[in-house]
Amino acid sequence: MSNRRKFLRSSFLSSFGLLLGRKLHAGGPYPRLAGNPVVISTWDTGLAANAGAWKILGSNGRALDAVETGVRVTEDEINCCVGLGANPDRDGFVTLDACIMDEKGNCGSVGFLERIKHPISVARRVMEKTPHVMLVGSGAQQFAVAEGFHLEEQKLSDDAKKAYEQWLKKSEYKPVINIENTRSGGAGHGPSAPTRLSNGDWNHDTIGMVAMDAAGDLSGSCTTSGMGFKMRGRLGDSPIIGAGLFVDNEVGACTATGQGEDVIRMCGSHTVVELMRQGMSPEQACKAAVERIIRIKGEKAKEIQVAFLALNKKGETGAFAIQKGFSYALKNNKEERMYTAKSWY
Ligand code: ASP
């Protein structure tokens, strides 16, 4: 047989083998777990958000619809940590970031979006109605308005106004988290994501949610105002697919919260999903990702908070944080409650 014929024959056989392999592995390393929907989301605002998501998940709806509906509940809360009521940037403007990803690898994202109440829904429209993944700034706003989203008045909530006025007293900008800072009585140094409150809890500015629906499919969403008093134009991890959120329907899904810069530099959520693909449980994968940040940051890791929250195809969940105090909300057919994640420190 000529070399060329041998080559063609072996390419055909290996492509056939690959196809067969794909077929055999369809659904990924885990068997599809139908009939056991579950949703998890970051921080205590996650309880209400999960209840919103459950309206869809509990009636056999799609995880994608659930994660959009769920985080919209948090975006709606005017005195909360994300959405238009949140802390502004250092020039006094609230700028919002969000992203969403479904079970087919479709994803959409908006960054530096102003005066729009539901950035998560704009992110979904980017995913469904444009050939792009990400729109930012005035272009994202223009797209939102063209899609029928209302342009809200820029008006700080009372909490955010108070925190901003406090910060303005020094208006000192250091892109390092002061862990003693507080949102309401804050010392006012630098940006504030997430900061430690006087009771020892951590303040935060993000909700990330991942869910599996009754059909066994995964989706995720993440929405934030980002660090309070950030430099104008700054984007964190939350709108970046692979950093603040990643979904792989064969393996699992992950979302992140905390100092976005440190999540971006090691592709946090993607890393966690890949570690789960290698066989780690959600908690082990989140811990290994946190350890990677600690190796990169060294001593400086003491000054920051980053937390990962993950779900695998078996419906198992887990989390891990750098600092104590990261809590997440879980809802499935059996329970609806808060969990406290383990931490490095
Ligand atoms: N990850 C967000 C950011 O860096 C902040 C947060 O989670 O609180 O913008």
C-alpha cells in the first residue's frame, strides 16, 4: 500500500475512532443525573436568589432560565450589594458587570454598563442575539436600550451614598483590599471588594449562581457592581467567562467572588472546572484553586478574600475561600439553607 493510502486509511480509522469515542463518552465522565435539580449561590443574598431560581427549577424548567431569574432578584434589591443600589466607582457612578453561560457552551457578558437595572438579562441577550460574547460601556448600554431595557436615573441608594461620602473624605486609591474597611462605617481606603465588617463577616459586591436542572443540564450566572470605589473603567472577574464563571456540561460549573484581579490571573472558575474534570470533588477543586492564588500572592494573600463555589454533574456542591466568613446558599429537593465554606486562614 502506498504511503499516501496508508495515511488516508489511518486518518479515516482514527477519525472513526474519535467519533465512536465521542459517542461512547457523550454526557461526559459522569452519567446524566436527571430529576435532582439543585442551585447554589454566593453569600446570604443567595437564599432569596435561589428561591427565585427554584420557581423555574422546581417546575422542570431549564437551568439557564433559573440562573437568570434567580440573580435578577438580587439585582432588584435597591439596598443591596449588586445592581444599581451598590457602591459606585471613585467618580461616583455605579457601573455593572455580568455574565451568563448555558449547557451548550453559549455565553454572554456585559461590562462597565451604566443605568440598566438587569445586566444579567442584557448579558443573556448578548449571548442570544449577537454573534459576540462581550459588550462593554456605552456600546453595551446602547444595545440594552435597543433591546427595550429602560435607562434608569443614576441615583445612589442611601447606603451607597453614605459609604461614598465616607470614602471621599480621604479618596485614597490603593488597589489593595483593606480588610478592616467597612461599607457603612468604612475607613475609606481604596476599593472594597469584599471587605470585613466590624462583626467579622465579609462584605461583598457580587452574586454568582450555578444550577443543575431536572434534565441534568448545568448553567451559571454572575452579576456585580464590582469593587466599591474602583478606578473608573475597571473590570473585575465577574463578567469574564472562565474567571468569574464557567460551565462545562460534561463536568460541572463554578463561580467566584472576591478580589477579581486575583481570580482573573489564574482563570479561576475555569481552573476549578478543569480540576473537577481530573476527578476532584467540588470542594477539593475550589481548595486547590485557592491554594494556587496563595502560592502566587504569598504573604499578600492575607489581605484579600477570594472564594469559589462549584457544582458537579453528580449534583455535589462545594466551596473554599481564602478567608473565613464566606457563606453560600443551597436549594434542592431536600433542603434550603446557608453553608459556611472552609477557608485557608
Ligand atoms: N469579584 C468582584 C470584582 O472583583 C467583587 C466581589 O465579588 O465582591 O469585581
